[in-house]
Amino acid sequence: MVTETQATVERDARLSQGRWLRIPGPTVVHPDAVIAQTRDMVPHRGPLMTAFMGELFLKLKKAHRTESNVLVWPGSGSAGWEAAITNFLAPGDRVVATVGGSFGARWASIGEQFGLDVRRVEVEWGQPVPPDVFADALTRAGEVRAVFITHNETSTGVTNPLPELAALARQAGTLVLVDAVSAAGAMPLETDEWELDWVLSGSQKAWMCPPGLMIAAVSDRSLRATARSGYPRFFWDVREMAKAADASATLTTPPLSLLFALDAALDVILAEGLERVWTRHDRLGRFVRSALTDLGLRLMAEDGYASASITAFSPPGEMSASGLRDRIADASGIEIAVGQGAHADTINRIGHMGWVEEPELAATIEAIARQITAR
Ligand code: PLP
């Protein structure tokens, strides 16, 4: 395991090389995860792996605050959208979906491609979904089987009020299906307490791992709902995967190296303490927003619903988002992101989730400051 001092040395070395990935994922892989993924393979159905998976599942449950299964597939976050649809729903089912950016919109449109009756609760980009608007949409929709909630909209840097939205959905008797891709591991998530039925994420965000894993907490309610699904499935069969997980295994050959990385990253997260990790992200979000505001830049989201894991802002004056990104990358090697959809070239986004502290964010802000003052 890399010690705290070694980790600091590595961070300083990367900073002095002026190399830092500050996009909203993939994020910087924690050094412990980098080392762990170089382990050699072992038989995936042997006793070593069974013991390893048993431990990994326990750590995942802790990180998701649930007693239920947390499943892991080779895949990316998007697979979690599709798996939710094909396992818990049937063609024609009505769902209410939060849409405040490109990821919420994509999940809603995938639902339509699978023949669901999707009722969108659309808000302007940069805004959260207000609970009263969501409640109203649920009432107007009538019989709703499930809600799709984007916990943190990565395209805008907005965090939706998940506990409130989930409570309204539970009152309405629907399944609560949550996209926590850029939220899990960065901000408060109480899967059991908030009665969430499916919480999907990807290894490449706050979990500090390379891309390649889809991780999903699944409730007993969801497992029961699989009985009435109208879709064929094998690889993404949640019931079969949950049965395998109960035996500390996976349905198919697992991506061992990524699981080793995830296990090491979870050790780092749990050693810091989940709540401390959440508080650190909250602090970093405030740090970035206040520094950008001090530079006279306009933020897309206001405090109160601004994300702890990613911040979106407008480049100054006539500068395009891609222009600012490229200038920063050329001058300092730091990679920030542009926007998406209609905002592709009008906003920039900084990721601050996972293995990150103030020094590298200060370096990012400095790199931005140099480019906007050098105009
Ligand atoms: N949902 C959100 C909120 C995301 O930010 C992303 C990716 O950034 C996805 C879903 C899709 O995940 P992936 O690209 O891992 O398939």
C-alpha cells in the first residue's frame, strides 16, 4: 500500500511536471489502485477469488450504505441505465425521468428506445429539479412504475435533491432508480435510508479507478421487480448476478485487474472515512467555485445545488470553451473539459472528484487565471 507520504510525493511530482487530469472522468487513478491492478491473475472461481470477492462486496456495501447487494460488471456507467430498464421494467411501463442536462436526457431517451412511456421533468440546464415540480409530475403521470433520477448531472455540475425526490417517489410507490455516476463516492449517499432501488455508477469517477466497471446497488424491491420484466437478458441479468454475488462470485469472468484496483481504492476511501470523503468533496467544490468567482467567471450552478464533484463555468468574453481548454492544456498540461450538447463550446467543466486535494485544484485555477489574463 502506498503511504500518505508517498501519495503526497507522487502528487507533487505530477504537479511539478504540470500534468494533471481535471476532467469530470476518467479521474486520476489512486496510486494504490495503479499498483493493485498490476497483480497477476488468479483462478476466478478459486478460493482466493471467493475470499477476495466476499471482502470486496462488503466494502462496496459500506461505501453505498446498504445491506443489500452491490453488483459489479465489466462495463461503463451507461450499462447501468440499460440494465435498470431491462431488469425492472416492461415495455409500455410509465416512468418519470429527471432531465436537466445531457445525461438525464440520454437515460430518458434510452427508456423510449426500449418502449417505455417516459414522462420527462425538464429543467433548464444549470438548475436542479425542484421537489414540488417532481411531485406534480408524479401526480399528473398517474400510474408510474419507476423514476429515473440523475443524482449529479455531470454536464452542468448540478446536484439534484436526491433524498427529497426519492421520498416523493417512494410515497408514490414507484421504484427509485438512480444514476449516481458522478456522485457515488463523492457526496452523501444513503442507499438504504433513502430507500433507493438501483444506484448505478462507474469506476472511472470518484472511485478513483480506471474506466471499465459498472457498479450498482440493488434493493430487494428491485430484485422482486425482475419477475415482471418483459425484456430478454443474459449478461445484464441482475437476478443471476445477485445469486452469484451471494456466493461471493460473478456470473461471468470478471475483469480481475479492475476489481483489484477497485478493492484498493475502496480501502483508501474507507480508511479516510466516507463522511470525511464527502466533506472533502464539499470543501473542494466550494474552493473551486469561490476561486473561479474571484477570477470574475460566471458559474453555471449556484451554491445550494452546485455539485461537489464537478464545476461548470463560462469562459470569459468572446473566448470559446474549447479555446480555453486548449490553451490551458498547451501552456500547463492540465486538462479541463468543455460542455456538452448546446453548451458544448459555451462552458468549461472542472472535475474535482476522487484523488484530489486543494493543491492540484489551486494549480488548475492558476492555469485558468494565466490564460484569461493573457488574452
Ligand atoms: N451518467 C452520468 C451522470 C455521467 O456523468 C456519465 C458519464 O460521464 C454517464 C452516465 C455515462 O457513463 P459512461 O460514460 O461510463 O457510460
